[in-house]
Amino acid sequence: MLAIGRLCCQVCGFDFARQYGELGKDYIECHHTIPVSELPEGAKTKLEDVVLVFSNCHRMIHRRRPWLRLVQIQQLLSASTVDSEV
């Protein structure tokens, strides 16, 4: 789902630049896969600890505790897409 040189959601593939043009260029949200509140004091977030997500996907990840993992939200999205095609 990642496009070279583009910031696309790692859940649904949404691309703000494609949808909104120049206004959406270089815009996306980052989701910490390890909650910041659970990091040891003084720990720094590593690049591999964040994923790029569309705003709606980010809200769904945080909809309940424990937060959904990337693979879980991708599975939910895939299942709902399959259901809507039937």
C-alpha cells in the first residue's frame, strides 16, 4: 500500500495529496504502535514504532483499549470491504 515518495495510510492506502491536491501534500498522521504512556521514562520513539495512518483509521485504532494492532485494523477493513461487495 505504500507508494514511493507519497505518504499513504498503511491501513487503507488513503493518500491526502491524491484526494486534496496541494493542500494534502505531505500530510498524514502517525500512530505509535507502543503507547507513549507505556514507554520507559526517557525512552525515544523509534521509526519502526510508528505507522502512517489516515485520520479515520487512526480514530478506529484508538476506539477501544487495548488499541487495535495494525494487522487487526487491516483485517477489519478487509472484512468490511468483502461484506460490502456481496
